[in-house]
Amino acid sequence: MKSALDTNVIFYPIGSEPSSALAAREILREARRNGALVICGVDYSELLAHPKMTPSTLTQFLSETGIDAEFDTGRDIWHEAGLRYSRYSTRRRKAKTGSPRRLLADFVIGAHGLLRADRLITFDAGDYRRDFPELQIAPNKLKISQSQ
């Protein structure tokens, strides 16, 4: 089973309180035992913004964890992300809650998971379930402290 990863799944192991980092590492280990782990270029770019991350640290981390970065997302992913982001934006305007609050990056990550993997591993499951209902999301229940 190929698992796409949301950026937050990687942020936990590198910068969270010890119990959250340990739980996130176990989720990654379990996913790796079940198949390939991938991130898209958006994840990679977001990871470089982490205060503990440098390009060489990120390259080493990805290598050690067996996570492949897929930079060539292609038109299909951008198209799907745009369609989903448009629906989300329309829903926000109709609800009179103002401008979109989520970033387009979330929709690229979701589209990447939908089109290039069997599931998406994220700690923001609710957002992805609403906008990508046919995408398998893991973990089903979050057992990590959300204090970060």
C-alpha cells in the first residue's frame, strides 16, 4: 500500500513534544511496513520552512525514513487540486464565512494522495475527508496530543 504523507505527519517526529513525536514515528514505521511512503513537492517545500530543517537535513531524513519525494506532480494533480479548491472556496462564500482559509497547498497534497497513492496519512483528517471523501485517510483516530 502506497501512502502519501501530509506535511504535519513529518513535523511531529522532528519538532514535537516527545510523546507526540514517538506516536508519529510509530505511525510512519507502520505505514512503511505496509508499503511505500511518498510526499509531493508541496510537502517538501513546507518541510524546508521548519526551523529545524535544512536541505541536507531533509535529504538525510527522507533517506533514513524511506520517504520518496515526487516532484513531478503533473497536470492531473494541479487540475484536481484546482477543482477541489474551487468547490471549497464556493462553499465558504455561500456559507458567508468569508474568504477561503485553507491553503491551496492542502489541496495539492490531497490531490497527490488521491491520484498517486492508496491513502493519505495526515493529522488533519477532517479537512481532507470533507474535500476528498473518496480518499482513504489514516490514521482513523488521532491519538497524538495536538499541542503543537
